[in-house]
Amino acid sequence: MSLSYLALITGAALSASVAQEAPPPEAAAAAQPAGQAETDAEDEDVTTVEEVVVTGARLRGSVESDIPPEITLDPADIRATGATTIAELLEALEPQTRSGRGRGEGRPVLLVNGRRVSGPREVHSVPSEAIERVEILPEEVALELGYRADQRVINFILRERFRATTVQARAGASTAGGRYSGELDGNFLRLRGDERLILEAEVERATPLFEDERNIRREPGQTPYDLIGNVTGLPYGGEIDPALSLLAGGPVTVAAVPGFGAGGPFTLADFVETAGYTRTGDLGAWRSLLPETESVEVGGTYTRPLNDYVVATLNARLEGSRSESFLGLPGASLTLPSTNPNSPFTRDVLVWRYFDRPDAMRRNADTVSGRLGAAFTGDWDDWRWSLTGGYDVTRSDTETGRGVDANALQAALTAGDPSVDPFGPGAAALLGPGPRDTAQSLTQSGELDFVANGDLFSVPAGDVSASFRAGFNAVSLDSESVRSGLLTERELSRTQGGVQGNLNIPIASTRNEVLAGLGNLTLNLNAAYDELSDFGGLVTYGYGLNWRPNRQWSVIASVTDEEGAPSIQQLNDPVISTPNVQVFDFATGQTVEVTRIEGGNPGLTADNRRVQRLGVTWRPLGEADVTLSANYVRTTVDNPISSFPTITPALEAAFPERFIRDSGGRLISIDTRPVNYDRSQTQQLRWGINYSRPIRRERPTGEGGPRRRGEGGPQGPGAHQGPEGGDGPRPEWRGGGEGGRFRGGGGRGGFGRFGGNPREGRLTFALYHTWNLQNEVVVRPGLPTLDLLNGDAVGAGGGQSEHQAELQSGYYLNGLGARFTADWRSDTFVAGGAPGGAGDLYFSDLATANLSLFADLGARRAWVRQHPWLRGGRVSLEVRNLFDARRGVTDAAGVTPISYQPDLLDAEGRTVTLRFRKLIF
């Protein structure tokens, strides 16, 4: 399906729509009811004016753009999502704000009142009650604001006056047990026109989850380690003792240590019953599926006007996090001489034991980060400008235990110390601390961006608008890693300066009556140049059309060609080695334990990305808000950057140096650091519908008799509040987003004053379907093309699902609400290289659902009258993965490989979270 083919179909459909919308004058006259002509004649006696000029002001806080929002949410829509902060609202709106055009579907651009912010997390903690309106705009608007063309824009319009302190407590648990989490946070927000003060703090903790708390099974390793111990011959695989073989009736190469770890002394006869048997211990109690985590975050933002034209913002944030995970128990193979008094054997043997020292296989990761940001925005004549800057610093430290030092224990056994029993628990006292892998990194970055946008000059169809950006940033990453005693140090810094320009040239305009039959048509041209100290010059250019044939339809077509360098983290992250990672080896059809290597790759090169997009949006008018949209995106990338945790034969053939196998062909190590593939190409069609309908309910009987001022009705909490909290006219807005809806509200006080009457509820529904038409990768020149939709894979989750559907629905009325979301992905398969298809894997489709129930206690006035402390209170119950679903993975024989066990794919499973939140006014 080509871009031109879709454009042809769309153009034909929209042309027919335009032709049907405006009937000819004769038809319009014929449609007049009888007597209408006489009525018009009588009206001629009324005073007539030569010309009527209607002027309209853009809604407060809207983005200065001719491209309307694709979706507009009013307070009732926001309440129906159940979100309590902007961060939660962003999560709820993720399907609507996702972009399929860029690098990893980049995060959306955040604006506040139509202006840039000092940092992406500046307003994450703002309570939802402080939001007056939310606008979601397409990627083309990001270009006009000086951002890249692969990010959607979300504009949060905050209330003019608001003041509240918010405290929230959260407790969550997995219904299968073992994993518990909690959170306590507080926020203070004060809004006074363009002045904004935000203070916030958050503490969060989650307990570890271990393998023995789930149904996890593991294949025994190649070496016979065990908590009690096993004895083998020396060398490994040889006969232990001819005398033992004689007693057992055949050669004995392995025997489990008798008893339950109490120790010896043992006789040769004690080993007859365990001859030929290898004991394997379960280390599930010492292997964590999910680590223990803790985090603390504090921050603040202050925004105020410096004069009538300039608004300044200062933002500071400090965050610290810690995680602790366990990788099992350390093992040691000890040589027990035949002369040792604790040995019953006539030959030297090997004793294989795990030791109860989980700290020796522990991984600790600590991260501390901080940010200081500033922004200045202002207006100059018809131009709006912004100057933003910031400094970020992040320090990360990771320490991984690699076992114990058994030299002292081995020396005691060699010396024949009778007090040291190799089979007893006391032997662990002689173990010393083993080697530890460490990795440290320090990242510092600073940026400065200036953006100006406004009108350059006029052409017959309207004003030619432009935006210009000039920016500079510098980043450094110093890393140091010690792996198996080998020290590796890296220092990498990058400076980048760039300019970007964007032009919007009107071609047709109904307002100016230039080619009015086409509707409104605008041509967009954009280009950017970035000079990187380590990669040289990178060029980006693009062009597109924005066409609105009428108020119901809009079409956006664009082409972007972009050169992009790898991030400094992809180049220079410290190397981290993780032992005992179970993976499925497609080449042999077996699950094996390997050492996985992660980190940066200094050999990466820049990529080149070409994106073609055609987007259509239809907004029919009516009582309900309905928006239908469809986007076709085709992306071709030369030298794409990717990592590959899946170890398929195709990838091993392309990168043999990344896979290490022993002499028997068993995989023992994989290197998953990022690489450049040769080329990739994807095509995607994504369509969706957003539906929102108001629900009105009369005042229930028994809730307090006649209405009084301040208790609902035209002058109650649902009424619009003036700038100082007094009553004022309640605005009604329709169509600002080409079919959007907003019912205003402002002021401060109880729940009802935040976003209209709580008895006016909302029913919302959104459904998106993604159809992946093509997803192909050429790993290296000359190698076959990998078709990720048809048996190939470059990721651990299998190939690419051809279809994905996302459902969201919400209901809110009279303070009570519910939200249901679901996500479905179609099945995939991966063709392996094992003989007879033993390495093939089949991934079932997966459907997950989430349910949230919540109550705004302050909206239940009868409750508040009896319990005033409920005012501003909110309680919610959230269930994630409602049906505890997991993707099923089977091989050609219908057996689930060990590394794809359901509890390994999703260890936490279904979780239940209870929240209580209180707004203090």
C-alpha cells in the first residue's frame, strides 16, 4: 500500500464530501418552507447594516497554530480517566499521544498554557483538578514550536486561580503474593494567572520477589553444584574410587553427599546408596525475579511574569533510587585429597558445593540525579519567543557479586586439617569475599534553546508563519567498569549546535476566498542542521501539506528525512555482566544459562531515517464528541541502531563475535550491546475512534432539600468562578478543536468548583487498531532479509505482531467513576535453526485488561455534611492485568521452554492497588 494510493483514495472521498456539503443556490431556495419569501420581504423594513465584522479571540492558553487539536478534553473527560495528576493523565492518554514516526515512538511534547516548559517533568505532579482543558495536537505542531517532527504535542491549560495541598498514600500487592509496594507523596500548587508555584515530594518502595514465590523451574546446570554437595572424580568425569565402584556394582563417576548437610565423617559405604545420583538444589529462595527498590524525589517550580511581556520559570529536582537483587548462591569446587582425615576415598576427588552466602551473588544499583532548569517566554509584536535551558547530572553505581574466595578453605583441606569438614556447614567460615564486578558512570549535560514563531508576511491566502530555533547542548559521560578483574575506563563528551527553520505557507483559504473550493490548504517546509563534535554535520529536512476541506475533515501528509547520531549512552554506557541468565538457544532448541553482557558500543555509526506519513481526521458534529482518525506511516532507516537479546541463527551468523560457545557447542555467553543493522523498513496503518458523551443527572432526592448558594445549580460549585473566586458567567465553548467541547470552570474551593458540576458526568470510549503491514530488517549487507512478521525476530518477545488493538472506556457521574482499558496483540512465531524444527517457537496472542474504580468523596454532599473531613477526598481501587494473562510460548513439541515460563515473562502478574488522596484547600 503506497502513500500516493492512500492519498488518491482520501482525496476522492473528501472531494465528494465537500461537494455534498454545499448545495447549489437553486437547491437551497427550493428547500425553503412555504411563506419564507414573504417573511424575508417583511424583514426588509428592519434596520440594515452594510457589513458585519465578527472577530474572535483564540481561547486562553491555546497553541498559536492553524492546525487544530485532534482531541480536546474538558474537565469531565479528565475525571472519566480517573487520573489524579498530569503524570497519570499522560499514562491514560498514551494510545492517543503515541507517534509512529520517530525513534522509538518518542514521548510527546508538553506545553502549559500554550508555552514551552523548563523540563519534561515540570508539571507531572499537578493535580487534575487544576486542569481546565487538554489539547492533543499532531506532530506538525511540534515543528512549529521548534521540536522534532516525531513527537505529538499535549497542551495543558491550567486554571487561572487555584490553590491546594495534595497528599496521597498508595499500597499495592500482587494477588499471587510476594510483591508489595507503597508510596507516599505530597504536592502544593498555587496558580494566580501566569504565576505558578509547585512544591512536591515523593517516597516509594517495593519489596523483592523471589523465584520460590512463583512456579519457576530450572534445568540443572552442567556442573553438579548443590547445597549439600556432590562428589566427582578428579579430573571431572573420571572414576571416583575403584572400591566404591566395586561396592556399587559398576563404575561410579558421581555421587551425592549423604545426609542433609550435617557433615561427616562418612564411610565409603555411605556413598553406595547415592552412587550415580546427582543432587540438584533449588536456589529459588536466593534468586530474585524482581529487585527490592526504593526511591525518593523532591522538586519545585516557580513561574512568574517579569513584566507585561515576559514570563520566567525556574525548576529544580533531586532524585535518588536504589535497587537490590540476588543472583543465587556462590558455588565452589574443592579438591579433597585422599590423605585428608575427612575423606573416605582412596583417590583425590572433587567436592561440588553451594554455600549459604547470598551476599556474594548480590547486585546493588544506586542512582542519584538532579536537574536545574529555567525558561523565559514572551511576546514581541506578533511573535512569541522562548528561551529554555537546563543542567542535568546523573551518577550511577552498580556492584555485582561474582562468588566467594575459597583459597583459604582449599588450603585447609590440602593441609589435612581435621577440624575442617568439606561436607559440613562450618566450611563456609573459611570463605573469603570473592571478586565483584563494578560499574560507575557520571553523566552531565547542559542545553540552551531559543525558539521564535510568528508571521513573516502575507500572501493572498493568508499569513506566512514561521518558527526558528537555535540551540546548543553539551554532554559528557565518564564510565568505569571492572569485569573479571579487568578495568575499563571511558570518557566521552559531545557538543552539539543546531538551527532549525519551519515555514507554513497558505495556498487556499475559505476566509480569504482564495481557491475556496479546496477549503484551507497550507504547505509546510522545514529543515534543520546539527553539528556534532563526534559525528560532524547532520541534516534533516521535510515538507508536507495540511488540508482542511471543511470543518469535519482534515488531512495531513508529510515527508521527513533525518540523520541521527547514537546517544552518548549507547556509545559509552559501562559494561555490565550478568551471570546465570536463562535464554532459549534457537540453534539447538534448548534453554541454557549464559552470561549476558550489556553496555555501550563505541563503534556505532549514525543512521538515516526517512518517514512518510498520511493522516486523516474526521470530526462529525453532534451532541456527542466523536473523532475518527487514521494514520499511515512508512519508515525506511539506513544503519538503524538496535540491540538483540534474541539469539536466532540469523543474528549469530551476522555477528558471530557476539556469541561464545564451548567446545561442545553449548552457548555460554552473549553480548547484547547495541549494533548497527544495515537497513530496516516498516509500514503501519493505525486508525482509531474517540467518543465522549455528557451524562446529566438531576439532583437526587434526600440530599439536602432546596439548593442554596454554593451547593450546586447555577450559582453552586458547578458555576464558573471569576478571577477572584466570585461568581461570573459560565462560558460554553464548542468547536475550538474542530468538534471539541469545553465547559469552563475556574476559581477555587470545593470539588465542584474544579471543572463544572460534578452531576454532569461523562461517558468516554476510545479504540485504536494498529496494522503492521511490513517490518523487515537487513542485518548486514549480503545476508537475507529478516521478515519480523513471518518467522524472524530481533527481540526477546518473538517476532512482530501483525495486529494490535487498544481499548479505553471511562464512566463518571455524581462523584463515582470507573475506567476499563484493554490491550490485545496477535500471535507470532520464530523459525529456529534446530534440526526438525525443534528450535521453532510459537507465541500466542495476548490480551490484558485493567480496571479502576474511584470515588470523589467531596462530590457526595450528603457524606460531606456528615463527615466534613471527606471534602477533597478521593479513594480508588485499581486492578492491573485483571485476568492475570500471560503470553503462551511453546516449541514445536508443544512444550514451554524454561526461559519462557509465564512467571518469567510477567513475574508480578495481577496487582491490586488502593489509593487515598486528599486535597486540602
